[in-house]
Amino acid sequence: MEPEPLTERLTWEQICRRYPDQWVALVELDWNDETDELTVARVAGHGPNRRAPFD
């Protein structure tokens, strides 16, 4: 099985909208140092359970 291609850089809000009720594996994360909030990341995998994004 081929791995999924990485998504474009998405905000946390965009990730939540695109993958509702799913677990996501994130890479290339950027954080706001002042608020400790995720600003953007790429989704490397997703699925209905904790293991699925890595399969």
C-alpha cells in the first residue's frame, strides 16, 4: 500500500474541518511560541483510530 501524500500546510482549524472525528498524524509543525498553539502543519496520515494514521 502506498503512503498518502502529505497535505499542503494547514491551520489546526482547517485540519479539524477536513478530518472531523479522525485521528491525524502531523509533520512539519509550526508553533506560536507566545501562546503554545499550533499555527500550521501537514497531515501525514489520518483514520478512525489511533493506529490508522500510521498504517
